[in-house]
Amino acid sequence: MKQKRRWIVRVLMLLGGIYLLLSLSFYFLHDQVVFQPVKLSRDHVFDFDKPHQEFFIPMEDGIAVNALLFLASQEPKGLVLYFHGNRDNLQRWGNYAVDFTSLGYDVLMIDYRGYGKSEGKPSEQQYYRDARTVYTWAKQQLRHDRFIIYGRSLGSAVASQLASEVNPDLLILETPFDELWGVVYPIFQPTVMLIQPRLRFSNAEHLKKVECKEVIIYGTNDWVVPRSSTERLKPLLKPGDEFVVIEGGSHNNLRDFPEYQLALSRILQ
């Protein structure tokens, strides 16, 4: 019996040690977990089937942020300012522009600091300031009558924060979370509460200040953002806002569902 107790104690100590190690790693490395950029050389040539233009937009501190403008094949109905997820760069995300150009909208996409050809290092607060600078640049240089802000995953918090300041015609959030750490597995939630991570990316806080129409789109099989995290945003929506559920959709494949394309077409008509 004593031997069994000793075995149980050893197992519990081992599990406790593993949990402590993972928690410490989580604390010291959470920036690397959140920001997963893929750099591109300055002379990289983007390869897309659709027409596009490339820009380097200067930020307030002199850093240049790389941007791509994808053009609709007809007189544009407006501009979609698209903020992408936490991985890769515009070589991947540019392939999503067709979802909007096919509906008659020009699309401006940027790579965050530290991503692709953009200079600098990732920073939550700097992302917000950069988004405002890009918005101002787009309003001055591109001069569209209708302005839509679109945020995907991590980019949803950048989009919602910008919308809370500039009041666009429409805000669309795809696979958003309430707080960044709302996506953490429940077993590690006590660690999050204890260490108070530096990064928040709080859609819940931003949406309280958004005045324009809001549309949230998410899938029921999202393995990255728990359904509970997205649904905590629902009470923050105003009359006339929309909460679009794609049955069976996951984090990275909503655009493959006819329901998504139909919803996007209806919203952007």
C-alpha cells in the first residue's frame, strides 16, 4: 500500500513539474506563440493571378509597412481594409483577396511589423497605431466612397480597435475571440490569470466602442478559437448587427463553405 502511495506521489510530482515547465514556457515565450511571421526579402516578387499593386507605407516612427492593393475587375463599390491572422505573410493572405474583388471591392492588405517585407518587430500597441496610419493613408490616397474593415483571427482585434476609433461603414470579424487568452486551453487558464500576459488583443473591449454595423462570422468546428470565446462577443452586438454561424466550419476553411460566400455576398451587396 505504501509503495502504491509513493508511486502516486511520484506521478503527481511529475505531472506538477510538467505543468510548471509548460507554464513557465508559456510566460517567457508567449510572444513567440502569438506572433509567427515569415519574412520575405525586399526584392521578393508576389505571385498572384489577379492584378495588384505593391506599396510601402511609412509609419509615424519611420518604419515601412508592406501593403498590397488588389483591384476589382469593375468600378469598385468600396475598399476592404483586411487585417490577416498571426502566421505567414501576404504571399499567403493575398490569395484571399478574390473573395472581395469578385464582389466588386478593392482590397488593401498589409503585413504587420516583422511579417513579410514589413520592417520592425511585432507589438500589439504598435499594430493599433500602424492600422490607424494605414487607414489615414488609404483614405487620402485611394479615396473610396465606402470603407469596410475586415479582421481575421488575430487581425480581428486590430480591426475592431481601428473601427472603434474611425467608424467605418462596416466591420467584419472572421473567427474572432473575446480576449486573446480566451483561446487558451482551460487547464492553463489559472496560469494566464496568475501571470497577466502582456498581450491582450481584446475584441470584447474594442467592440463596446464600435458604432458602425458589425458582422461576426465563425465556424462550429473551430479548433483554434473555442466556440465559447466567440460567443462571449454576441451580447456586445447592437440591433442590426449579425452573428453568422457556419456549421462544420473550422478556423482556416470558412471560405470553402457556400454559406460563407453567400453571407459575404449578401453583406457586401
